Amino acid sequence: MSAFWPRAAQLLKPGGSMALWTSGSMRVHPSMPNHAAIQAAIDKLEKVLEDYMVLGNRLTHDLYVDLPLPWTLETPVPEFDKTTFLRKEWGRDGAPEPGDQFYAGQQSADLDMLEMVLGTTSPVTRWREAHPDAVGTERDVVRIMRREIERLLHEAGVEKGREVLKGGVAGVLLMVKKKA
């Protein structure tokens, strides 16, 4: 960010706003059968993938809590007005604000879609590069989580072939204005 903020200050018009946003952890909706155990399975996947996360993954996962800001850099960027800084979070710690949803809120996905989407994340890609024999097998890190979610849904009475996960993601929006 030591190169980003000075460059942003050059490009942004006086009085202009800089907006940064990201999504973080997946959160299972409390209306889901066995939701706490399913959330634990997702959290377990995150733990397994910790060694495959780089700084950028950690920053987004933690909703930019430790993102260097213009005034926190070793060489601060004075063009940005700290008093205009806004941080808005959605779904932090699994507790979305009533009526407030990030990315248009709660989504449903079948487990094929979940497995496909998670398979595109960079920590999963790095895990798969380190474990090529497991890719596409029952030993794949995402497949293990999927099978656990299937088991938990079946345990709660969901019929085979009707496994759907409902939830959303935590999110954050950071905004700051360039001084006029």
C-alpha cells in the first residue's frame, strides 16, 4: 500500500473519494438445518487452508482490519483527509445487521456450485498445487468439507439430492476523501 496510496493521491481529483471493498468469510444462515455444525465445517476448511494464505488473502479474510491506510504508512500520504474515513462492515462475526446485506445478501447454492466456487480461491489453488494427487478425489480439501456438509444436512433430515446451502459473506467498505 506504500505505492498504492501515493499513486491514488496523484490520480484522484481534489475532494474525490476512494472506495475499497472486499468480502470475507462465508457465513451460514441461521435458518439452515444444523447451521452451527455446517459453519464449523466451513471454519475448519479455513483453518486447513491457513498455511496457503498470503498477505492479501489474510487482509481480505480479516475485512481489511490491518490494511495500511494513508496516515498509517511509514511515510504518510497527507493528501487524504483522515476525518472523512468511513469503515462499514456487514456480517462481521456472523451477525449481519437487520435488513443490511452485503452483495445483495443471503444467497442459496447447491453443493456443486459451492465446491466449484471455493475451488477458484487462491488458497485452495495453492493447496491443490501442493497436493496434486488429491485434486478431484475424496481427499481434496474442498471435497472433504462438502462431504461433511452433506452428512450434516442428511443428519438434519435433508433428502439426498436436495442439499442446498444458504448464507452470505461478511463484507467491508472503506471510504476516504482526498483533501480539496
